[in-house]
Amino acid sequence: MKIGFLTKWIQHILRIYSVRSGVHVGKRVHIGLGSALWAPQELIVEDDVYIGNHCTIQVNGRIGQYTMIANHVGLVGKLDHNFNEIGKPIRYAKWIGDRNDLDKRETSVIIEEDVWIGYGAIILSGVTIGRGSIIAAGSVVTKNVQPYSIVAGVPAKTIRPRFTPEEIITHEKKIYK
């Protein structure tokens, strides 16, 4: 009994540390040790999402239900620092958290439902990962990913579809009743 209480208490404390401002977390969401979630404006993590250990998620956007994010994944902004300020080192340039002039789409990552993101992948802001897609380990995603695609590489490119069109219909009927 005491171990169960202690485990739940530790998980509660870790969640307080991991989930920072602008983040709304659904039900049955697992957030691994050392992961941090923050949004300049708003990030919604839907129900039944798994986020592995040591993930950095610092974007606006949405993580759809049934998504699995492996360890050491980064969802990060490509416009986090204004590197065009003449006479200012990047270290002291305007940072995304200080700026209100950016389009929310440019600072967002949309991950639709039933996505698997492999170990060490990086997804830059301004990208939508389509429903049912798989992002291979170590990939860097700089452009939108079509639904039910498997992508890999730096930069990530489509390798093949996950299912045939007929299989997609059957899959979705079983999951999204």
C-alpha cells in the first residue's frame, strides 16, 4: 500500500515539474521522467498519449489521442530566437516567449491521432503530422507528413504508406467507432 501511494505521489510531483505553462493534458497520459512540456500560447495533449523519457516539447499545437512518442524526442520551434537582429548576439535576441508578433501556425506542431514518433526524432514547428503516421527514429521533420505515411531521414522523406486505402478504412472503423 505504501509503495503505491509513494509512486503516485512521485508521479504527481514529476507531472507538476514536467507540465509547464500553456499545456493542457488529457486523461491517461503518460509523461516519462525528464520530459518537459511548455507552450508559448497553448499545447493540447489529448487522451491516451504516451510521451517517453527526456522529451522536449516546446511548441504550440496539439498531440492527438493514441499517439506514442519515444524517448529523447524534440518538438521544437524553428523560429524560437530572432537571429536577424543586427547588433545583438543570438543569445540576447528576442525569444519566442517574449514575442507576440508570430503567427500561431508558425509556432505550432499538430500531431494527429494514432501517430508513432521514434527515438530521437525532431519535429520542427509549422508542421502537421497526419493521422496514423510513423516517424522513424532519428528523423528530422521539416515539412508536413501525409496521413498514414512512414517517413525517415534528415530531412524526413516518405518511405512508404503504412496501410493500403482499404486497410485504412478498416483500421479507422475499428478505432474511431
